[in-house]
Amino acid sequence: MFTRMDQSTKEEWDHIYNEHLPHVFDMPKRIISMLEQLEGVSLGFGTDQLHHALQTATMARRANAPDEMILISLIHDIGKVINVPNHGQICAEIIKPYVSDDAYHIIRTHQDFQGEHYYHYQGKPRDLRKQYKDEPWYEKAEEFTDKWDQAAFDPNYEVDSLDSFKPLIKQFFEVPQKLI
Ligand SMILES: [Fe+2]
């Protein structure tokens, strides 16, 4: 195997490509692992982040939202495993090859939509969502935020289990729809 890329051969790159495939197809496991890492992370909220994720997704599922909306409701905060301030962007880039452009943008900007519900307590503008009002995904982003995400901090809400969402995670993350 080469020690510098500028001395590599096609055979070596074919080998590397083949070795990548099982890793790529293992994506559902890594998404599930990130969700599991949210357990016990409460950050001062009344629920931990796993319960919040499950409640957001359960509410979307019970409202008969489309599969992709249920999926993004479940995983929208997995970026918090890495860092909170830019967690929306982190998650958006993780899921980009596997979801629609609408879903990518909804996750990327979801803090700007959430801000309407509490940014006034932090001296920040509440109308950050307005900058996206002409985007084709604006209404869906409002639905996600206002109906489910901001309303999913109830420790007494009976959530569906993480196991119940695993087929949905597999459905979306087993094969990338696009290569970035
Ligand atoms: Fe959230």
C-alpha cells in the first residue's frame, strides 16, 4: 500500500473503495449511536435530549407526518453530541446525502425558527426565521418547529421507543441518495 498519494495506483484505490463500502452501509448504526449518546444529557431542560428527540418524532408520527418529517424530528438534535451552538449545521451536514434539500435546510436553520419561542429571554431577535420566508421549505420548517420541536419537553409524554424508529433510520441511512 502506498505511503504517499502521489505514488498510488489504480489497484490500490479500487481496494480502498471496496473497503469503504461496509463503513458507508453502517451509517444507520452510527446515527442510532448518536441518539443513544443523548440519553442523560439534559442541559437544564425538563427532559434529557433522547426523550426530547423521541417525543418530537412520536408527535410527528401521531400527526401522520410524512416519513422524512418523522425522521428529521427524531435526529434533528444529534449534533449536540458534538457541540450545541452549531448543532443544527452539524446534523444537516451529516444527513445531507440521505435526505431531500428541504429536510437539509430545515435542520440547518432550525435554531433560527426555535428562537421565536425564547430568544427574547436572551436579548436576541425573535424573528430570525423571517430571512427564509421565501424559501420553498419555510412552511414545513414552521410546522416542524412550532407543532413538534418546541413542544416536546414533557417528561410525562409517553414516547414511542427508539427501537420503533430503527426501521425508519435504516430506510433513509442505508444507502446515500446523493454523494454530497
Ligand atoms: Fe429540538
